[in-house]
Amino acid sequence: MADTVENELSLFRTMLQARIDLLEFEQRRRSGRESRTLMEALPELLSGQRSDHHMRYSDVLIDIEERSGRRPIDKVIDGDPLLVLDSIDDDQLADALAQLRHEEESLSATRQLVHDVIDKLNQALAENRRLVEG
């Protein structure tokens, strides 16, 4: 169960990071530091060449189980600025990027707590095996 939660959080974090990458690109394009369009840069951006994580976006292929209710990632996706990128101004773009970064930091902190639980469970299992095997 903890592994499933960690996988789900990892996927959500990857989704946030992809959106952050796209919005950061749009900021660079608007400021003149990038001449390509977002569509032209999309393959490179989605290849996951981020320096702050080791996984490519396409490597995160897990099955998210159906649940009732809303997940924290749903509010980010519902208000996705990528859907209205041409109609938002620079301040709105900066605000959207700040919100995504905040959500990513919060998700990373939660994910670290889950890692701590997984580590404790693995330690307890190892101790139980050691006691049983004698």
C-alpha cells in the first residue's frame, strides 16, 4: 500500500514538474530568451532533461486506481494554465508558475514522509525475518 501511494505521488510530482517546465519555457519565450514556439520545443521539454530529477516523464507509467473524491493534483489540473496560455498575461503566468512550484514542494514533502514510512516498514520486516530465522 505504501509503495502504491509513493508511486502515485511520484506520478503527480512528475506531472507538476512537466507543467513547470512548460511554463518556464513560455516565460523565456515571452522575454525573448527563447525563439522557438512551445510546440517546437515540446519534444525536448517532455523528454525530461531536468537536472533536478533522475526520471524521464515517460518513465513514470503506473496504474492509478480509481477513487471517489478529489485528489490534490486534480485542483492543479482543473486550473491548468496550459489550457489558456495564450490568454494570460505575464503576471498571471508568474502566479501560475509560483502556484505549481508551491504544490510541487508540498508534494515532495509528503512524498518524503511516505519514504520514511516505507523505510520503517522495511526495517520492521527485516527485523521480523531475522527473529523468525533465528
